[in-house]
Amino acid sequence: MNNETFKHAIALTGGIATGKSTACSLLKLHGFLTIDADKIAHKLLDMHSGEIANMFGSQYVKEGKVIRKELGKIIFANEQEKLKLEAFIHPLIRQEIEKESVIFEEAGKPYFIDIPLFFEKMHYPIDKCLVVYTPRDLQVQRLMNRDAIDEDEAKLKISNQMDIEEKKNRADYLIDNSSNLKSLQKEVERVIKEIL
């Protein structure tokens, strides 16, 4: 795929529970187009639920839908299973993102692709990256509250990703989401000015 695909794209990433979805919603309110890799992944998992049942067992699929929470438990705890799923699903996600990107490029202006594992998986030739940042202790708290899990499980999930400080250092643009929604809105507005 040529680089024309992602010419105006900006990767949007961060850590689990740092506020990527909220930042994305705010960018949409400002008229930006966004592509959500997670939404695409969920859609593709259900489309390929038969293959998932064959690979991991039928207990992870119910009525043609993948039970993501259950599948997540083995994926987060077992590196081999995680790699098996990624090898299957990532190329499919990439194809979908490229299809949407080609359409968005026609507008000739910046748009965002929300890719949670942008740095970890480096499969995308996207020049610019926006990181939604939250300090790690706050990230742990938010994840515990969001998923109703204990501290150990939250830390395990977070440890599956590159450290948030490292992502912060690699960012072209940074949104600091360590305060409240009002301050996040200000951060988003500031970053939009920087980008445009």
C-alpha cells in the first residue's frame, strides 16, 4: 500500500483508560473524521466468530458473537494465545483501516486513526502521532473504576502495553488528560490549533 493512503492521517494513541475515546469524541465534535481500530476489531471478531471458535474454543463464542471479555482473559494472561489472535486479526484490521483511509484522504485535510497499539505494533506508515496521556497511577485508578477490577488485574492489563511515559516521549502532539473533562476540552482545542 503506498504512502498516499495515510498522507493526512494522524495516529491517535495512548494507554488503556487514558481517555482516548473521550478525546476522539471531542475531536469529532470539532469536525474531524476519525477511524476507530477497536470498533473495527470488534466488528471483525464477530464476522469471523467461526474461526475464533476453531482457534480458541467454542466457549468464547455465543450466537455468532465473540465473548470478548472471556477471550480477553486468556489473551492478557498468555503471550502465545495473544500472538495467535494478533496474527489473525491485525492484517484484517489493517485492510479495513486502509479502505476507510483512502476515502478520508479525498478530503485533503487531517483526520485521526485511533490505534491503541500504534507504537507496540508499528505496522502503519503514519508520520504524525497524537498521544492522550494520563500518569500511570491515575491510569490504574481509572481502569479499576471503569472495568470494576482490582489493582493487580488493572496493572496486568496495563503491563501488556508500552509504558505511557515512553509513549509521551514519542508523541508529535500531546493531550494531557490528568485532570477533568473541562481541562481535556481545553487540551483538545489547543492541540487542534497546533495541528492546523
